Amino acid sequence: MASGYGDILRARYATRLLAGTLVGRLPNATAAIGIVLFVRAEGGSYSLAGALAAVYGVATAIGQPLLGRLVDLHGQPRVMLPAAVVSALGMAAFACTGPDTLGVAYAAMVVAGLFTPPLEGGLRALWSDVLHKEEQVHTAYAMDAVAQEVMFTVGPLLVTGLVSLWSASAALLVVNAIGVLGALSVVVSRPSRAWRSAPREAHWLGALRSPGLLALLGAFLFVGTALGAITVAGVSYADGHGGDGVYGWMMAGLGLGALVGGTVYGARQWSGAPERRLLVLVALLAVCYVPLVLTPGAAGMVALTALAGVFLAPALACAFIVVDRHAPRGTVTEAFSWLVTTFTVGTSVGTAAGGPVVERGGAAWGFAVPGFAGGAALLVLVCTARVFAPPQVGAVVAASSENDRNGAAEPGFSAGHRA
């Protein structure tokens, strides 16, 4: 296990790119928690907290593929660093003005979310340049998912710690300042400055013209919904079982479970089509969400949230491979950004729906939402099995300037220039 990950980390620039991306993504990864805690500290309701987090999430969802396409066209430094600065300024405006002035609060959420840099998709686009073996790239995807769970484990503890020691507004400011430094570390590196996307044909759908990619995105919309609902239901549960400290440990437990699951998953090379493997992983993920409705004592609840996270990182790592297999040529950053977007939209739907559900039925009903969402994700993959099937290697594809190695459909609306 250590040998496989060690080989990747010893590759030049790999550790720096991974660490910089994780630090740069910290504001986005902790945004829902930070927004909820800040609004609650200012006397706002669960519904307002969920609505603001949802606006941030939707804005992020819109911005990620747009910025990803700009990265494919113009490179990483010219897009990612300015975006990171503007996003941090938007969150700083929210922290300074508070949620009482609703117009300013919602506008700040739009700016902060819309300009969130697509660092996650950018890193996955860089792996094939930094690593030169396909099996190493696949292991890097798993390590990437595992490393994210370290962030999701440490991030909630960092935010709740800053809230306890300082204030909720200070937590937002500090986390976003750290995020800008992480983005800066990535974009000044040589691989980021040198990377260019493969040539692509102009197409209004971009990466979304791949049916297999659309099926994957539909499933992960509901996986994101499950996580968003857990975020809001967890706050309600913690209010009656020990406060913010318990909430921080629950969110850290979710990340820790995913970290353990992803580490074990990435320790071996898997045979067979990743599309079929992903179906099994999503089914296991859905099953592990169900026990959350039991809402036992604090220690038991932390254990259940850890169980709920065990198959999250393996499912994400497998999804990264599927994205790479189904994305049309020249759309790699955009395709990975669409996965982030869909996941974020799902999380926003979960947080927005979780607030009213918790207020009407309590934490137990809030924790029922992830079980239903996990079942819906599995249903999407089952119902789209035909288009989600593994791409046929060597299949005859009509000649075009796109020369799409994945054989993605070309439904028209194309031009002969790059897009």
C-alpha cells in the first residue's frame, strides 16, 4: 500500500501539486459548514443558512465548468489565481456584513461561488503529465480522493476550532486566505504553467456530448444531495447532543471513514471495467447511509457517520477513471469540472432541502434524506446501464477534426475552430 502511494509522491512536483490543490480547495470544501455556523452565530435560522449555502453551491456549480473550459483554452495560471482572489473577496464581504442584509449576503455568495477556481479538475488534468504510467495515474486518482478526505477530516475541525477560539466570521476569513495561498502554490509550479489541453473542436455541449458522462453526472447529483443533507441534519443533531464540538467530530468522522475506505481501495490494482465497479460501490454507499436515521448518542453517531463515508472515496476515485474514459478529447478539465459541478449542485439541493425537513421533523428525518438520495443514485446507474457501458476500444468512429478517442457522439452545432 505504502509503496504504490510512495512511488507517486516521489514523482517530481506530485506532492506540491496535491498539497497545493487540497489547501486551495479548503474554502470550497468547508464553505457549507462555515456558512451554516456563521449564520447560526448571527442568529439566523436553519432555512436561511441552508438557502445561503445553496446559493453558494449553485454559483459554484455554474462557475466550475465555465472556468474549466477557460482553463482548457488559456491554461491554468491565467484563470485559477484571479478566480481564487475574487472568490475570497466575496466570502470576506459576507463575513464582514453578515446575513442580516440579505441582498449583500446573497450577492457575496454568488461571487464567492461563481469564481471558485477549478483546482480539482486541474489537478486531474495534470496527473498524466506528472506521471507517465496509466496504472500510476489511476492510483493517483485514488490517492487524490483519499487526500481530499484528509481535508474533509481536518477542515471541519479547523473551522469549528476557529469558531470556538475566535469567531465564525474570522473562520471564514482565515480559511479563504489559506485557499488563495494554495491556489498560488499550484499555478506557479512548472507543470501548471506548461500544461495545455489537447486540441478540441468547437461544440456548444463541450464535454456533455458524452452520454456515459451524463449518466455518471446524474448519479453523483444524488450522492451530493446525500452529503448536503448530512451537513444540515448534523447541525440539528449536535444542537441537542453537545453543540459545535460534536458537529465537528461528526463531519470529521465522515471524512475519516472515506479516508480509510479510499486508502484500502487505492492499495490495489482493480481488474474489470470501472463502470461496473462503480455500480457496486454506489450500492454499498447507499446502504451505509441508512443507519444514520437511528440517531444514537454522540459516540455512536460519530461511528455511523464514519461508516457512511467508507465507500465515498472509492466511489469518487472510480468516478474519476470513468470521467477520463468517457470525456471527449480536449475537454478534460471541463469534464472533471462538470463532476465537481454536479456534486456541488447535489450538495446544495441537500442543504436547501435538509433545513425545512429538519425544522419540521427533527434530525432523524433529516438523516433519512441521504438514504433516499443514495438509492436514487443507484437507480440512475441501473437505468442508464446501456449508455454507461464501457467504451468499446477499437470501435470505428467517423473521422472528424475532433478525433475523439472515446467515440462520444457528435450531435452537431460544431464549428471548425477551437472552443
